[in-house]
Amino acid sequence: MSSQISVRRIEPIDFELWDEFVATNDGTLFITSRWRQVINAGYGQGGEFAIFGAFHRHRLIGGVCGLERRRFGSKTLVTPLLTPYSGFLLSRDLINSPLVPELEQGQQPEISSAQTATGGDTASTAATIAALAKALSVYRMQAFQCPPAFHHSRAVAGLGYNISPRLTLEIDLRLSEEQLWSRFAGNVRRNIKKAGRGNYAVTDRWDSAKAYDLLGGTFSRRQQKNPVSQQLFDAVTSHRCLAGMRRIYSAWKGDHLHAYIVALEFDKTVYYALAAADDEALKAGLPSLLIWDLLRDYKASGFETFDFVGANTQSIVRFKEGFAPRPQPYLQCLRFASPHMRMAHGFWRWLRSR
């Protein structure tokens, strides 16, 4: 008997189904329809967050998402800014599912025996990924940072994607406060105590203009241009669809904003979404104090994991490592339709870092 997998775009009528799928298969906030609203508001006419679902006999078994936009004169699908994860997600049931498609010539890409026999990929998972990849062939470039729950590197690599293992950093909020504190590096504990003695008011007070300027200053210290637009910044920090899923920790002295953290929550996980601090705040240890306040608050609220969402700058990695997080792997997946697209992408990344 032949089993077919169909792929189609997830439309508003499907959002409830998709979000339930994400929640029950270890997905993240950043591939939900809520995040789609945030990204669409933040990018405006500059792109659209697209979600594609893979269905077997009307049952949703997998999906892929990213920012759909034109780059270098071609359609691309990529992970948006301020979005830790996008890309592929599969149903957990596929590993032991009775669904083993007999791939039909001309309807599904061929799956090699190596793909199905290694890397934990069954014929079902490999066929689902292949169907999704075929649907994405209209995009000349694809660049995803897949959720940690997606670990099917062998099947994806066999379809022409370049795979790079990455690490995010997580803190286990199920530990007691004493256990968390004892694991911190000595300089982190000293900074928390020092900042606590400072004359700063730590609240949820928010001023978008001042916060955005502070973010720009953070990039300027590293001699980098701020890639985040005010529109995208406001969407992440203020969009009403994230009400009840966002907490702000800000440190003020009078009317001067010195540091802040914007945290987002989904299921039992908290994400370190945005943070910035001025020179005075760094010297006073305020970032460490804000993180400690955040960890205690979310622990008391019953959350289980704090995701630092990794870092690309060595100084930020060292700062985060001071809180003794555990490494959690995830996959970066890249696919280019031609060597020219690869070169254009590399040149664009170089320009953005200037």
C-alpha cells in the first residue's frame, strides 16, 4: 500500500492545529503562529513568516518555517532576526510510527538506505523531511536554526543541506535557589551582591526609545552596526500577542535606563530574548543581578528551563558561562541553489558585520 505525504502552507484556519502540534512535539515559541504575528509586524513589507505543514492522511506529522523574503533577487527562507529557532520540526510519533511510506516515483524524493539506517532516522522521518525539502525547492537559499528537538542531521544532510552543530546554554530551574547560587562563578556572585547595594530601581518599567538606544550602544561597543530595526524591536518587546508571555526586568536610576532583559516564555521554558546594558551597568554588575532576579521569579512560577539561546560573541559566552549553564545542541541547516548564492550570502554577512 502506498502512503503519501502532502505539504502545504499553514493558513490562519490551521493555526490552532499547528500551535498544538508545536506544543506537543517539543517545539518552541519561535515557530508558533504567535511568533508569526510578531515577525510579520516587525518586518512589515520586508518579509513574511511562512509555515509549511507535512500531512499524512490529513494528520499533521511535521513542518518547517522561516522568514520568506527576497534576497539577491531570489526567494529565500531564513531564520529571522531575534529568533533563536526556526526550520524543521517533526512529530515525536514518527520514530515508532507505523507510517513507512512506499515512496512513489516522481512524487517523493528518493531516500537512501543510509539515511534511514543511521542517525536515528526511520523511513517515516526521512520521507517527511524529504517531502518538506522538496516543497522548499522554490527558495534559492534556506538558512535555519532548528529547535533542539530536531536532531535528524543525517536525513537533512542527505538532501543537500550543510549542517553545522551549534550549542545553546540552559539552566535547570528545577534546582533549588541554593543549588543555583552555589554553581555560579565567584565573580557572578560578587557582581550580584555589588549591584544589589547600588542605588538602582529594578522594575518592569519600560521606555522603548531609551531601550532601543541602549541596544544600539551595546552593538557600538563591539564596533558593530545594530541589525535590529526599531520596528522589529517594538514588535518583540511590545506586541500584544505576547502579553502574558513576556516579562521585563529593567534597572533605572531616576529617569536613566541602565540595563534591561526581555524574557519570553513558552510551555515550561524561559527564553533570554533581548538584553542591553550601558558601561555603568556593566561596572556595577547589573546584568548579573537582573538574571538572578529573573531566575528566581521564573523558578517560583514553576518554569523548568532557562534558555540563554547561545551567543556569537566570545565575551557574551564567557558571561553566560558564569551561571554554570548546561550545553544543549541544535542544528544550523543551510542550503543554496548555486555557488553564486552561497557567495552572495557570505558577502552579505560580511557587510552586515561591518
